[in-house]
Amino acid sequence: MNDSSKIQLSPFEQQLITNYEWLLTKNGILEKIKESLGVLQQRQQQVLQHAGGFLPPEVLKTSAKVSRGENYLGLPYLVLDYPRYFD
């Protein structure tokens, strides 16, 4: 194998690999967003409970879910799935 086929990192990329703080910062930010989505879910649940007479009971029985991914348009993401009943 010749040297031209080897992957080479730029100086900036090399700096990122050796500095783990940016990854911890990203994880901290995502955790704060997840907490905010939890607060939003609680508020949505209160609204749904007040409108309970107009909704199927299954709407209030399903629990919320926060999905996490790393590649939406190349970026990490969190999605609140609530309510999770769609019939």
C-alpha cells in the first residue's frame, strides 16, 4: 500500500482528537436539551389530560420517548415522540 492511500488528518482534526473536552461539552448540551424535552412532554401531558374527554384513552396511556441520533443532515439530534398514539 502506498502513502497516497492513507487517510491523513488536518492539524485541526488532530487537535480535536487529542482534546476530549469538545465531546463532553456536546454531550452536556444534548443532556440539557433532553431535560428541556422532558419539561415539554410534561406540559403536553397536562394539556392532553385537560382534553381527555375529546381524545381516545390510548393517547394518555402511551409513554413519551426521546430518540437520539448522530446524523440528521450530518448533525446530532433529539426528537420527542409524544403522544405516541396515531390511530
